[in-house]
Amino acid sequence: MVIELPPRFDTLSALDLCSRIFTSAGSISIEIRQSVVYDLFAACYLQNVISQIRQSGRSVKIESSLKWSTEKMGLANFLSGSNAMVTVQNSPGDRILPFTKLTKSDLIALANQRKAAYVPDTIEQESSVYASLLTQGKSENHEFALSYCIEEILRNAFQHSDSEEIYLGGRYNAVASRVEVVFADKGRGIKKSLGRNSAIQASSELHAIRLALHPGITGTSRFERTLQGHWENAGYGLFMTQRLCRENGIFELVSNDAYLRLSGNVESEASAQCGGTIVGLTIDLEVLSRTTKKSLKVFLVEGKEAKLKTKDIAMLNSLQALGIISK
């Protein structure tokens, strides 16, 4: 089976294409032309499906005519599953974080190197570095908000996914004044993660996604930070991240067989073939310029109020959860 990526490879294109190749038989050849314009979330989803197909014993070949001088994200390398992720030296003015693999071992090594008391402190520091790279420090509000979102997604992934490694990538689009950041793991997915909390019973992966975005929901039941560098939060991180992103752009999440997209008050869902979890953040910096640290406090207050209105979280159905996260 030979497939050429469409000129505009967005999430909808990825969901359709991956459904076809996932259910096909035999070897697959994917061609990437130089003119392809792709979303980072779509690229991560395709990489995840390719990885699953290879694990089943089928062959997947990547043919790319992308020029490395212009393809600084390292898409072809990423899709090929290369263990040698190439580090790109950004030119002055570039705001690119190539597809990068970050492992728990990396974080522990960085924590020891920096003499950090907790691994979460290292995640906070790395998130600040990534946010500074993508915003180039041109706005304190931009850097603060993006750093907050990156930290929350990374922390959640390492704490709850049961995955030893995470792939992330990011870039700034100067024409659209927009930042894209994507995170991907091949862990257990959100439903199994929430299942560790006996008070939560999700009926499906999509139900679990919506519950996870509800304030106060977590796969653990304690709020603590130990000397070993483990931490448990009160379940507000994902709620506030999706709230901030939805207000200023797009929040996307796929977990195993379910996909959810939130933008403003509009939501869309679809079936998927993901082995793990992928989170995509697309933020309009022009709109974000009006977002401050005070806004996050407002979102937190909204979240706490929403939690108080829901007495029985375990019985919260999908539509009820959606009504709360789309407030």
C-alpha cells in the first residue's frame, strides 16, 4: 500500500489516513513531498499508528523529499522511529523545538546534575526553557502561560501514563502568531489511569477524557509531594490547561480509541487508533496577550465552583462533563 501525505496534513486528515492504514494488510510506503504542510498533532498521531503497525510485524517505509535545511522539526526522522533524534541548532529568530524524546532517566539525571530536591522541579525548569525558546521571551504573559501548560502536560504524562518516555515538539508560526506544542506517550491511556481511583468509573475512553478535563479529577486520591520527588495534585492541572488553551486557541487530546477537540465553545469527537495518549496545544499569541497570571486564578476559582456543583463525580456522564469543561 502506497500513501502520499496530502498537501495539508491536519488532524482530520490524520484520523482518516491512519484508520485506512491501520486496517489494511501488507507493507506500507508513506511518501512525504516537500510541499506538505502538517500539524504537529497529526504528525504525532501518524507516528503512533506507524509504531503500532511495525510492532505487529508489518513493514512501514518512509520516503521523504523534505529538505533538512527547511525541515527543522525532523518529521521524517521522527516517523522513521530513529533512536538518534537529531538536535537542530536554531538560527537567530527561530522558535522551533524539534521532535524530542524525554525519558524519566533524563529527568532524574538532570535533577541530580542541578542538585534539585525534586524531579518535579526539573520538569518546571525544562518547561520554562521550552516556553522561553518558543516565545523568545518577548512577552512575560506568553512565556508564563505556555510554561504552565507544558509543565502540567509533562507532569501528568510522567505521573499517570506509566510510560518511561515522552515525545514532545513545538514551533512558532510567525505569520499566524501561533504556537503549537504536542506531547505523546505510549502508556496505558486515560481510562486505565483514572481507574486507579476507585471513586471514578468511566464507561468509555471518551468518557474518561471528559472526566479527566473536569476540575478535581485525578487518578490518585492524595495531595502530597514526597522526598522521592513524587507528587499528587488536586486534579486541576488538565482542567486549567484546556481552559486556557480553549480560550486562546485549540486543545486536542487522543487516548487509545477516542479523540476530543475543544476550541471556544465548540467541541468535536472521533474514534481513533492510538496506542497511548497525545495532547496538542495550539495557542493564538495575539489573544493570549490578554491572558495574565490573574486569569489562571480566575480559571481555578471557576474549577473549584464547578467541582462543588458536582456532588458525585463517579456518576458524572460524558455530556455533563462536557457542559462543565466548555463553560
